[in-house]
Amino acid sequence: FPEMLSNPRLIPVQGTLNVVMNQNVTLSCQSDSGSPPVTYTLFKHNQKVSTLNRSDLTPGLFNLTINSACDMGEYKCKAENNIPRGGKYSNSLNFILIEPISKPVLSSPTSQVKKGQKVTLSCLSENGSLPITYIFFKGKQSISTPAKMQKREAAVIFLFINSSSDLGIYKCRAENSFRNNTKYSNSFNFTLAEERSHSQSLLISLGLILLLLVIGFALAIPFFIIPSYKASE
């Protein structure tokens, strides 16, 4: 008597569901027990994609090409033999589209700073599959732990500018699960804002006072010289 098939297993032959655009992938559908011959049917969103016949319990291999986001739906397979209504469905699979990241942008609300000032640096890649991991650098030295961002938002670090040695070249690095796609940002430099010393401020104040005295004296001359001139007549 024919034996009912076991529920088939649907697995990606390449071992991962992470795919890139225009990638060729293979799905394997197999029932481990039951009476052959077996008919395997692959479905995407309950729509039939392809059908394969096997004379034994070897797997049915379905070759696909991921051409667009429409190919990223839920896949299932169905195994059937000669037993009426004995068809069994597999687990479902969903591919994950991996996109390369764009060059991250490193920015700060200000580029001119004073000694002792607290500043922020933000790093963001506008495109690329999440999550994205960011690391900040000063020169070639990393100055942060990896920040793994699950959302499309910038990684941020806080810095204290305590001396001129903190004004070097800053960069950040971004990477995701796309292979060999590490990207570095633009360079960013802080500049030290000029601070007026106490003596400079005092000289400027004295200069302003002297200027006001000269202007006041010039304005007062008509009031003293003209009356004196008339009195001498």
C-alpha cells in the first residue's frame, strides 16, 4: 500500500536567505519518507511557480533569479504522491535582499570650537540594507566601539575639545552584511575659534573710551571757542 508523504522541508541550497539583486538561487524541497513517485510544486504567495516530478525521494531543486523586490515574497512547496488528498506543505521561506551601503556622511553642528567645549559627530549612510555598523576614527585610530544601527538613523559620538591635539582629522566607517562593501566617510576637521585675551579686551575698551573722549571734545569746541570770540569783540 502507498505510504503517505512526510511534510517536505524547503531550504536554500546556498545556505542563506540573504540575496543580492539579480542573484541566482536554488531551493530544495524534499519529503524524507513516503511512497514515490513524488510531485513537488513551488509556490510564492500561494501562486504556483514551478512543478517537478521525482521517481524516488530525491529532492526537487527549483532554480530562481531574484530580479526585483517582487521576487522577495513567501515561498512554500507542496509534496504529493498517488494518495488522494495526501499532499503536504513545507515550511515557508522569505529571502532578505541585501543592498550595498552608500558612502557615509560625517557631520557636526559646528566646526569652530573652543577649548573645553563638548561637540558631537554624526555618521549616516543614506542607502544600504540594515543593520549598519558604524565606527568613528581620529586619524587611523578608532575612537568608538562599533555602533550597530537597526534603523535608518545616524550613529553619534560626543567629544571634548581639550587641546589642539583634539583638532585632527576625523572619519567614520560603515558596513553591513553585503560582502566586501566597507565604506569610509568624508574627512571632518574642527578649528579652534580665536579667543580674545583679557589684555586684548582691556586695550579695546581703552581705545573705545579714548575715541569717545575725542569725539566729545570735538563736539564741545564750538560751545567754548565761539562764545569767547564774541566776548572779545
